[in-house]
Amino acid sequence: MKGRTGALLALVAIEKGKRAQNALHAVFEKYGVKKKDKALATELTYGVTRWRKRLDYILSHYLKTPLSDLTPYIRNILRIGVYSILFMKTPRYAAVSECVKLAKRYGHEGVAGLVNAVLRRIEDRVEYPEEDIERLSVYYSLPEWIVARAFELFGEDAEKFLIASNGAPPLSIRVNLKKTTPKELVSLLRRSGIKVEKGMYLPYSLRVEGKALETKFMREGLFTVQDESSSFVVELLSPEPGDGILEVCSAPGGKTTHI
């Protein structure tokens, strides 16, 4: 299965309520997607999800009918196309060709013509709303309440915060201190050709490349994937032996195992 097809199936599942990570995992498990296609599917799925508000706003200027009138498959094929062209800088002819193929497979010739016509013309030169909060909400694809709160907290620097909010977060891991030490794990990963950096705040939190997840050290339980902010929750909780702790909404359970 190609990366764009995997992303499309994941995005349709996300529209139905699935989390992005779970949707991608289900697609990879069911169809046995190759490594290079997994990378593309992941980039497209998270990218379209992150920038959907802006993508939909741009598309609305090129469509005669609302996106909501299209099927979930065609909606997301268009989003994939726009994201590929405007954000990933994929050559237009390649993005259009692949998306038209998807439209024929998951739609029909007529709707494939629509996809072709829209993606051949698409540009990010649309007129955004004049009012600051609405304009920045659309442009950075964030809820208006977050933009408003950013202005309250940061004033003139609010836009810097919005830009940072849309950056791809680093991949963080938590060292399993029962099996190894941060220093030892850093050494093991670097000897395997993996780039490693110390976390910003916690000694047992490291920032690594995605390739680290394919190493035997992950399979052997020397570390688990956990964002440093999630690890901080347990630090702030500061549990002691004998404490009664109720963990609600635990999935997949990273903080629970940390506790």
C-alpha cells in the first residue's frame, strides 16, 4: 500500500473519531505498509490533521459546494493534495496525479475531474479574515480561544507562540531506570548511529530520532516513548510508597507505568 492511500484511510478513520496514532497503527497492521510508505503516510496524516482548518479554508475558495457535501474520502484526498503541494512542496504534477488516482479508486470519474481541476489551480493566495484572532486562527489552524489566550499571555509575541505550537514536537523517550541509566542508554543508541540529545528538564528524558524505535533497546524495555511533559506530571505528583492513586483515562498507560 502506498503512503497516500494509507494516509487517506487513516484520515477517514480520524473523521469517525479515531485518534491519529491509533488510526495509523490500524492501517499499518492491516495492510503491512513498507517503511518508506509509513513515513509518508505518517507525515500526511499528522500534517493534514494539524493544518486542517487552514487547508479547508483554502479549499473553500476553489470549490463551488461546501467540503461537507463531499464524501469523507474525497474531502481528505483534496486535503492531502493541498498539503502535499503547499506544505511539503511536492511537485504539483506528481501530487495531482496521485490524488486523481485515489479519487478514481474511492470515488468516480466525475469527482476525479473535480480533484484534478482544484489541485491544478490551488494556491495559498487567498484572502484571510481581517480580524486578528480569526485570521491567525485560520492561518495557524488553531482554535480561536487558543489564539485569544495567546494574546492575553504574550501580547505582541503571541504569533511567535502560535508558530511554535505548530512545530513538529521532538520524539522523547523515558529511560527505564530499572534496567539501565541515561548515560548507558545514550552510549548504546549513539553506537547504533542514533542521534540523541538530553531532555530539557528531566535527567531520564531523552530526545531521539524515530529510528530509535526500531532498535532492540526498545524491544528489550530499556526505554518507552513518553513526552517530557507527561513525565513531568509524575514528578509533580511525587508519589510515595503506600499512596492511593486513581489513574483515570489511562491509555496507553505511560504515566501509570512511570508511577
